[in-house]
Amino acid sequence: MILRNLKFALNSAWQSFWRNLAVSLAAVLSITLILILAGINLLVGHALSQVLDGFRTKVSEISINVSDDTPLTNVYEFQQQLAADPRIASVQFITKDEALKRFKSDPQNMILAQQIEGNPLDAKLDVQVRNLDDVASIDALARKWSGVDPTDPTNYQGDFVNRMLQLSQWLELAGVGLLIILLIISVVIVMNTIRTAVYHRRKEIEVMKLVGATEWFVRGPFVIEGVMTGLIAAAISLALLVVGYEPAVVRFKSDIGFIPLSYDPAFISSLARDLLLAGALLGALGSYIGVRRYVRI
């Protein structure tokens, strides 16, 4: 009995989809565009998380510049003090020669490195802090050390870090808000599409109810039709996003190379899962809402 009812619902949904092909295609197109926007929102959010992860890694590293007249014994003592601090993951001492070598090896400093005479760079202690919230306190500790370079103690930029973190929070909230709006629009589109299908089949539904069909027996084909519409739209939008994802990342990196953005093929699987699941759920929810009142009447 269950299999027979399911077969009837699938056949009815497929027939209804083709009977109202113009309305169905319009719904598929509309939902496809909305899901593309939702997918772009997810891709941008993922790219932002990549950039922020790289940013957090960089800002959790502090370079403490050592004054030239500081004895090495004082430097090693302070290095051991920092290494014993539970807030710090690692400490590495970089000599003046090593600092100059690293500076010259960076392609961005190639022109400037040719103009340097002698070694104006300080020796430094590169400190990796475990928690981003502790960076400010470690910076304050470093500035109190007697061996720090008083003219340029550290490379910590507190205001910039706080602004970037606040910006990331605002962007995440904006992304969630936009995603909710797009989902609501999708539900409304499916709901109106199913209502149109119900209107065209109102006499058939009336006959089914007169012969004793249950509400779910009548609703089933419309809910499946909504799921079908959502899945088709999700598949189309997913295909377009997959095709355009890598070229967009390559173009972005060529134009803005200093932002650490990379193509992540592993994210495609989670994007496919989210879009297909969203398409099916939106189709089911919209169709259920659209058909509920008419079936009861």
C-alpha cells in the first residue's frame, strides 16, 4: 500500500510538473537564480574565512625587536621567560644577519634590498601566541622588557587587528541575513507555483476528497513536485557555481595577489550538499504551505 501510494504521488507530481511546464520552468529559473546568489554567498563566506584564518595566524605572531646594545644573555633569559608562558606557543630568536637574509629573500623587497647599505635591521624574537585575545597582553609585556628597541618595540598593530575582527563579524552577520532573505523568497516562489498547480487540479482534488482520500494522500504529489522543482534548481545552480568557482579565484588572485585566497576543491562537496538539501527543503516547505489551505477547503 505504501509503495503504491508513493508511486501514485511520484507519477502525479511528474505529470503536474509537465502540465504546468511554463509555471514550473519559471519557478525553476527563479529558484536557480536565488540559489546561485545563496551559493555565491556561501563561497564568499568560505573565502572570507580563508582570509581571516591567514590573518589570524599572522596577527597572532609578534616580532619583538631587540636593541643592538642588548647582551645575548639577556635575550636568551627573556626568550626562556616567554617560552615558559602558557599563553605562548613558540619563541624563536632571529639574529640581525638572519633578519637581513629573510628581508632580501622576499620578492616584494627586491628593489629596496638593493639600496640597503650595511644591516639596519634589528635582531628579534618571533613569538607565536596561542590565543588571539592574548596578543595585546604579550605585546605590553614585550614593551616593558629592558632589551627591547625603544624606537620600534614590536610590529603589533592593535587598532588594525580590532577593526579587522569587527569587520569580519559584521560581514558574517550580513551574509546570514542575506541568506535568510533569499531562502524566504524561494519559499514564496515555490508556494505560489504549487498554488497555481492546485488551482488547475481543484476539481480532481475535490473528487479525491469525496471518495475518501486523506489529506496527505492529496498533498503528497504537490509536496513531491515542490521537492522536484527545488532539486532541479539546485542542480543547475550547483553546476554553474562549480564551473565558475575556480576561474573566479584565479582571476581574483591575479588582480589582488596580496590577499591569501585559494581554490578549495574540498569545499565543493559541502556546497553541493548544502544547495541540494536547501533546494529539497525549500521545495517541500513551499509546496506544503501552498497546498495546505486549499486541501482543507
